[in-house]
Amino acid sequence: MNEVLITADRVIVGPADEVTADGAVFIESGKIAAVGAAAALDEAVDARVPRLRCPGATVLPGMIDCHVHLAFDAGPDPITAVAEADPGKLSASIADRAEQMLAAGVTTVRDLGDRDALTVALRASIDSGARVGPRIVAATAPLTSLGGHCGFLGGEVSTDDDIRAQIARNAAAGADLIKVMASGGALTPSGPRMWEAQFTPGQLRLIVEEAERHGLGVAAHAHGSETIAHCVAAGVRTIEHCSWRTAEGIVHDPAVIRRMVENDVAVCRCVSGDWRLFLDQMGPERAKAMVEVILEMREAGVRFIAGTDAGVPGARFDDYVGMLEFFASLGFAHTEILDMATVNAAHALGLSDTGALTPGMRADLIVVDGNPLTELGTLREIRHIFTAGRSVTG
């Protein structure tokens, strides 16, 4: 379907407080050609253009998941599942998981760590039309210390020369950005603890400088409070997790938070749909401290972006909305939450052609039953999905 005029009860143009009631979106050649009142566009657009009428529905930008691992299987032992997988079978699994995300209304994913640049190959297949899937922004192998977090993905480095060489390899493989495991992580218990640094401040600055030399930004996995400060000072574009951990507990630094806002460093909290279980496992005291830090960052003006960490244990590929509901439980307005998943995410990822429904943008959009501005659960009631103007629903 090269051209189509979609009409619905409302069009969320983006940001989410920009809404056209009884609106329409005209798609032409894979892009948004026009947005406006349904009656006016119905009259202006050639009568031979197909009409997709969606009473009771909302049209909105396709959602963006800023933190996924398509190579992981969301099972209890993703390390073995990746490290020992046959490349052909793993490629097929990655493609299936990408389709699951698209079916959930996610039209763009940022993959922050895979094996053998398999997501780059899938990206090419999707872009060519050979496969159906979301737009992929790929980091390939994340930089990590020797024996460090997710070292099994092939990005272990030690010296400055190692760092330069790995970034060059990732760039040559087709990476869209560089991912650095700045601190330890729970997925790799044999490595540094979650609050412990894996790189010095000087190495982090080198990683950012080398990435910029290749025209790439940096996303930093950072749990430790000190590491978060070093990443912000180094100039990374996004902080993943940002959980402010120390050996004693959760300790944040308001001065670092202010610098995040000043430097436009976005935060991806990486919350999966099983967040209630996660909070229970944390215990009431630590969960309360975590929530308080999130709310303080929000009050300070930190740009939050939506990410599920899909692929790690318990983080399913088909439950994007569950993550959004976590923020609703903290009192975030639905407009804020939808912006996290669309315009804010696109800005943080450096994607100027998606995240909103304005003329000239990629036609990445979904049509859902009901109104997500009043009930987020309607985002699960998907009628139609378009990616780059291509309908991927029946």
C-alpha cells in the first residue's frame, strides 16, 4: 500500500499533548504527507487513494524501545543461549524476536549488545524489505573490561589501543552507536559488582572521543553512582539503568543530575513488564529509594526514554506496555509516558525522522482501539501497524 489516508477519532501528532480530534494521516511513498482534520483531508486527497477508516481509534507515532537485546532469549540463562548458539539458528531467533516487538507496536528498537553483528544483518534485511521487522539501531559488541559484564559478546578491551581497535571494528561492522559497560551488571556475576567501575574516567573520555571520530554516539550501562558521574562528565548521550548504586545502598548526586539536564543526557531506566516482581525482590526500603531518585530526576528535568531491556531474564519481547505502566504507577502523566516512548526517545537516539507524525517524517505509526491518553492499556489493542509506510498488519 504506497498511499493511504487513515482517519480516526484522534491523531496524537507528537508531542503527546498535540492532538487532532477527528483527524487523519495521509501516507505517501513511505512518509507522512499530511496530517489534519479528517473532513478536510478526505476532501483534499485524491479519491482514488485508499481510505482506512478507524472509528473509535487513535493514530499515534510508532513506539520506540531504546534498550533491547535481540540475541538474548529472556530465559534464565541467556549467556549460554547466546554463547553456544549456532549462528544460523541465533539469526532466525533474533528475527523472530524483532517481529514480536513490531507486533507489540514497537516500530524502532535500539539493540545494545549482540553477537557477531547479527542485528546489523537483520537491519539490512528489514531495510531491503526481505524481512518484516522494526527499524533497528544497532550497537553490535559492547565494550567491556576483561572478564567484565557481557564479555561473552566479544567486546572485551583492556588498553587504550584495545578500545580504539574495538570501536573501529564496531564501526566497520555497521554499528549505529557504541555501547560501553561502564559498570558491572547482574547478568555477569563473575565480573565486577553492579556499582563497581569497569573503566577509568580517562578511558570513558577516550571511548566518547573515538566514537565521535567515527560519527557515533555512546550509550553507557552505568549502575554505580560514581560511574554515572564519570559517564556524564565524559559526554555519553544516554545512561542505561542509572540506578545510583553504591556498596552501601542507593546514593544519588543532585549536582550530577543537574549536569545531565544541562548536557541533555537522557536516562533509560530499563524496566521490563515484570517490574512488580522486581520491586518485591528489592524489598520495600530499596524500592522506595529507587522510586524517590526517579521522581527527583524527573523534577529536575531529566529526559527519560523508554526501554525494556528485552531479552534479559524475565524481560519479554511482547510486553512493551508493561514497562510504560511502571511509570504510570509512579504518577507520570500519560502524555509524559507517551513522549518517553516517541519524541523523547527519537531525540535521544538522534533520529530526526521519526517519533512524531508531521509531514516529511517516516510513516512509522500505529492505530489502537480507544484512547491511550486516558488508558495506557489501549496500546495493547493494536489495529494497524505501519513502518516506513508499509502496512504490517492484516
